Amino acid sequence: MENQLSFEEITALGNALNVSFGKSSTRDKGYGLNYKLLPDTEKEKCLVELRFETLVNFNPRYGLTEERKRLDKESADVLADAVQSVRAGYKDLMGRVLKVKEVSLNEPQVEHISMNPSLVRAKYYRTLLVAVV
């Protein structure tokens, strides 16, 4: 089928997405970036889900508004940079450009982990879905 990635292309994409250790790992920067390669669809060759996650602590008296604005910008920037990094890694491996298009950038989610009067801990995450075309 013309619309599917070859084994070689899938392997190169998987290697470009590898974040298990080394330069691809971003956990030392205070956030995690995870990738998931999803099966091909009728329209695209495959989908790649990128997920930005971090823990946040904030004072409930001041709220999460300012911290949320900062995290929204940071997550969007990190996800956009990750797509460019994957494209560059794929080009290094395959010698040709990986064509992708953004399918969706989900609204950020904040999940409260613990609450007390002086400190709230929460998990912030955001998911970007891109299609390999």
C-alpha cells in the first residue's frame, strides 16, 4: 500500500523519537517529553503523539494563573522544538525530509496531586498530535 511507511522508515522514525537516555532525554530540565507512534490511518502514513509533562507547586492563595501562562508557553515551545528535532534526526538517518502536519494541540490539563493550605502540587500535561504525510 502506497500510504504506509516502509520498515526502514518506521525504524528511522523510531530512532529519531527515542528518548530513553542521552541527548534526547529532557527530564533534567524539569519536564518530561514522551512520544508514542500510533498506527497508520487511511489519510496519513502514521501519527505521532508527543506529550509534555511536568510537576508544579504553587501557593493556593495566589492561584495557578501566572504559572499556567508560563507553562502553556513553555509546553508549546518544547513540543514545537521536539517536532523539529525529530524531523532533523529523521533527515540525518534517512537523508530526506520527514513531512509532518499538526493534527491537534490539546488544551493543557492540570491534575491536582495534593493540597494543603500553603502548597498545592499538581501535574501539568499537554499533548500534540502530528501526522506523517
